[in-house]
Amino acid sequence: MLLAGIFSSLIIPVNLQADSDSDKMADTLLDLSLEELISLDVPDVTSVSKRKQRLMDSPAAVFVITDEDIQRSGVTSIPEALRMVPGMQVARLNGNTWSISTRGFNYIFANKLLVLIDGRTVYSPLFSGVNWDIQDTMLEDIARIEVIRGPGAALWGANAVNGVINIITKHAADTQGGLLSTGFGSEEKAFAAYRYGGEIGDDGYYRAFFKTFTRDGLANSDGTDANDDWKINRAGLRADWQTETGAEASVQGEVYDGTTRPPLKIFSYYGTEVEDTIVNLNRAQQGGHLIGNYKQYYSDGSNFSLRGYYDRYENYDYRVTEKRDIGDLEFQHHILPWDNHDIIWGLGYRLTKYNLSDMNNITMPQTSRTDELYSAFIQDHITLSPTWSLALSSRFEHNDFTGYEIQPNAKVTWKAAENRTFWGSLSRAVKTPSISETEVTTRGINILTEDMFDPLLDFVSNPPYLMSISGNNNLNSESLTAFELGYREQFNNRLRLDVTAFLNKYDDILAYVDRGECYDDTTVENIIGLDGQPTNVCVISGTTQAPPFDAILEFPTTFTNGLSATAYGVEVALDWQVNDWWKLHTNFSALQIDAKAYQNEIYLKENEALIEELSASSTANIRSSMNLPNQWYLDFWVRYMDNLKNAKVGAYTALDFRVAKKIGKDLEVSLTGKNLFDKQRLEFSEIFSGLGATEVQESWYLQLRWQY
């Protein structure tokens, strides 16, 4: 009712006014500042080729989330903003855990996306994925988020298999003065951020910020509070300098400290319950980073840069305490040796120190380790003619898991007209094994439901059952060979179309198979599976020899490179400037994945089905932005996600809505509603982490933003 009332009070009068008095509307629009007017300006991007180029000319499936998109969408976190990207699948498991991927393999351990924030890689060496609950900053400081759908390993390195997310914050010169953002709501209980920027002498600028929030827990299926609350405090500083000699330098850093309450489903070997949900356990997380950049430009167009960062992370979880330190250094050189060649090359080194302690349900032969990564890359962008260009690149790496890796790429671009581009790409990328896949054993976390491995379990009548997973230090890297075709065109500065088709061929995908033996505290029995092969079942307690078959069973597994897969699909994005005050963004994606096990083994067959059913087969977005008279702003966002078969989540459509009023030039008040089509809904569930699934709720929040 509230939504209908706002629409009826704002939209209908505006439309009537436009029909009856268009001149008055035009006069009102002339009163708006340039930054308040909507436009279809095409941004430049740097993530595709590590150099600045027009998005229209970029030979990759790249999408840019601008600072305006972030503000007007009403999102309060980076994972929520990524829902805008065509083909990006974002599902929330609980109050502070997300599953985020593109082009398949959507899981909370999704490990085929490389995520960077101002050049700092934020993946976890523990599972090669991202701890999304700590990837945050002051959202008003984000200049843009460049998302490459498809491999970017030739320039960015291993794990940039299905895409690259590059979060770029604003130069300190662009954030001068003060800004206060604060609010409260039904789920966003309380949040506030303050930033102030100033000058350093004649050549430098700085900004400092502090951000805090308290978010309420989501809901259990029965509507009760799940108690998976989320609180965090964060502070940061950035300084930028530019000299008359053409040099640029910057230093930035952040520290954070917070707690979450993840609902855990853990089996106790010595308890009376097979499965128990543990709530109200605070998981403390803290850390910080420091980044330094230096870049020198020369009159001939060449330049070189040095970048280094240090990252510290501490996680005090019931299952494990993990601490890691990462130091990274990269040199890059950009030269133009001939008229038609544009070459970028670079060298890199990364040192990672990792420690696990206080482990429950987790074991590791060595609780600490140190890994080194050496890398080099080169790219040659060759201008073949005024309309044709070719980019050849490759990255060479040596890691401590699989040794040497080579990841080449070739891209061709045909600029058929000034605003019409066709491109194609052929790439190879790898995902290297992680610590959890090579060394860690988990027991009592993975709870199998009654419908899994059903042919093996007919003789036992007391599910659920347990599955242990042991690491394997003889794993190979997963590899991808990808072929992409794209078309991009802008029509009359009013309409922009972007279409990408892709075919991905994966080899040596990780899967769990029979370990072949039980652990010391269990006894083994062999049963015959549908494949005719014996499968080990470990008896933790009870018996399987006579009724009532009261055994508690454990299926011991280990990792292997056991699968291949083919993924193919299409992604379409359309931006339409309806008129001077109204813009629409729409996108649609379709995805199909076919997996194949290397052997006819029951576990591999389960993995085969798992991979095929991890992701939705289609997604869609419609976002509308309206600049109304008297500095009113109206935005809505409808998004669709097809069903997730593996997670047992049905298809859903969600609505977010935002109305804002700007008072003068400095103050804005907004009201945002999120997930308005459902009182609550499940977005994701899984069995491999021990994390319980909770349900997203309809919510509202009020925000005040004051800039001076």
C-alpha cells in the first residue's frame, strides 16, 4: 500500500504535468545541476587491458557499476551492488554470508572469481574464495566497480577464471570537504559513516573516514529471529599527490573490527544428537591493510608503476581460528615501441603466511605454512588498421601448490563504426588448489540428507548421515579454455546494447571420491553401490548388523580432479535514456552447464549433478531511475533469479524501491524498501560449511546524507 501510494502521489502528477505543460517540466529540469541529470555517458575502463580505454572499444564482457548506480540503488553492501551485473548470481545464505559467482559454480566456496579493491587481491588462501562479510568500505568513496565476466587470468593471474571484480575508490581530490551518511531501519538497525577530505600543501589531497553499522539477523523458516546479527566498525585514510614532473603517488589503508553470529549445524561425536544447531556464538573478525602506489609518466606516452600492499586478517570462529599475513609487490611498465604496438609488461611477488589454531571438527597436518607466488605478464595491443586491432597477452606464474602455470589470451576487435564494436576472445585460465583442498580434513560438518546417496543407505533408517572430506596434496589446477564473442553498440545517445555469447570448457574440476579408509575412531564396512564397486562406510557408533539398524554412519571422502564440464550461454544488457529525466537499465542472462565424470563412480556422479545444479539457468534485472521536479528522485529495481536446484530454492522475483528528496544542494533524505514482494524467502542453502541457512526479509530503512 505504501509503494502504491508513493507511485500515485509522484508518478501520476508528473505524467499529467508533462502532458499538459511540458515547458514547465523543461524549466524545472534546467534548475538541476549537471551531476543530477541522468545521461548515457559511456565510462572508461582499465580492468580489461590494464590501460585506460573506452568501454565501447573493450574486447571483453565488461560491466561498470558507477557511484551513481550505488547511491540510487539503495544498496548497503558491495555484494548487493553486484546483483546489478548481467549474469552475476548473488545469493544470501544468512545474515552475513553470500554466494557470488558468474557463469556457473555458485557456492559460498565459489573460487573462480578474482576480486580486487584498489589493486589489492582479497581472496582467501584457505579456500581460494572471498570472505564477503569483510569486503567493505565507505560506499560513497567508490568511484566504480568494473566487472569482467569471463577469464582475466592473462593479466590478473590465477583464480581469475570466470571473472574479475575490480573495485576502484575515488581519488582524494574528488572527496574534499565533509560528508555524513546515517540512518536506521527494520533490518539496517543503525548505520553511520563520516568522511572529511582536505589538502596537503600544493600538490596533495587526503581523506579520512569512519564507518559503523549494526544489522539485524535474518529469519528462521518459522518467522522467528535467526540471531545471525552483524556488527562492524571500520576506519580508513587515503592521501594522493601529483607533481609537476608527471609523477603520481598514493598511500591508503583501513582497519576494521566486528562480530557476526553465524548459525552453525555441527555434529557432536560424543553427544546424543546427530545434528545440533549452535546459535548466539559470536565470531570476531579484525584486520587491516596498507597500500602504496607510485607511477611516473613520460612525454613519449610511456610510464612505469610500483604497487605494494600488506594485508592482515584474523578470524575467531567456533570451527577454527585463522590468521594470515599477505605481502605483495608488483612492477608494471607501459611502452609504445612502434606506432602500432602498445605493450604492457610486469613482474610480481606475493608472500602469504597462514596459521590455523583452536580447531573444532577440522584438522590439518601442519597448522601453519608460508607460500610464495612469482609472476610475470606481458600484453601487446596491436593496431592492425583504423578498424581492426589484436591484443595478445599471457601470464606466467609459479606457486607452491602446482608449480608453473601459463595463462595466455588472444582478443580481436572490429570497430565497425564509431559506436559499434564486435570482438572475440580465446583464453586459458587456471584455478590453483587451496589449503582446504590440499591439507584440511573436516568431520562432523557435512550433514547428508536422506535423498543423497539413497541407493547406498536403504539398509539404514536413521538419517541424516555424515560425510568427511580430506585434502589431497597431489591435486592439479582446474583449467578453463574459454571462447567469447561480443557485440556492443550505442544508438543516438539514447540506447546502448551489449551482447556476449560464451563457451567455457573446464577440465580437472575438483570432486570428492571415496577416501578408501576410515579414521582411527571408526570401524569400516563395505557396501556395493550402483556402480558395482565397494564403497567405504564408517560406523561411528551403533550397529548395522541387525534391526533396528541404529548406526551413526560416516562416509569418508577425499578430493580428486574428477570432472570436466562445458558451460555456455548469452548475456544481454540494454541501457535506455527514455527522456532527459528517466533512464532504464535492463539485462538478461541464460546459462547451461553440462558436467561429465571421468569415471562411473557414485560419488563422481553426485558431483556431476552438483555442478550442473549449482547455478540458476537464467537471471534478469530492470532498474529505473527518475529525476522528478523539485529535486525528488524515484528509483526501483526488479530482479529475477531462476530456481537453484541444488540449494532447493525456487525461482523468485524481488523488488527494491527508493524515493529521495534533496533539500538545497547539500542535504538528501531517502526512504528505501528492499525485497518487497516477499515477507521472507530462502535464497540459498548448502551442507559443506556447517553454516545454517536463514531467510531474507522484507525491510525498510531511512537515510540522511549531508555533504558540505
